[in-house]
Amino acid sequence: MNVIALGSVVFRPDAATWNSLQHAEKVLISLDFDEAGNKNACQWWEKNLKPGQYRLWPVPEGKDPTDAYKVGWNFADWCSLSLNP
């Protein structure tokens, strides 16, 4: 499992990271759970990744992964849930 933090919904992966993402079996996309994050998820990522290759995976609690971490969510456990939601 690898994690990429882009820092903002407007940032995109660099060329090397994008190459890895295009060849990944599954990509979990966890953007901020707000209007900007939702709009971004419905546009760029869905347009650029293959259907079935990605899953929108919002945080279980809070606005973003940092919020979820602060209240005790374990990232490995949270990502593992995506395999059998």
C-alpha cells in the first residue's frame, strides 16, 4: 500500500506518480469531504482513471484524513475496509 498526499484538490500527481497510479490495480481517492473535494472527485480523477480501477473513499470521520487520524482512525485499517466495504 502506498499513500500520496497532494496537499490540495487542485494539485495533480507529477509524471512519475501519475505513471504509477495508471498502472495500479486499485486507487483509493480520499479528498476533503467538502464541496471542493466532491466536485474535484467527480471530475478530474473519474475522467483520468479507468472505471473499476478507482474508488472514492471519503474519510470515516472529519473533513480530511488528518482529521480522521486525530480522532484515532488507523489508515491501514481504514484502507483495508475498502476491500470489503
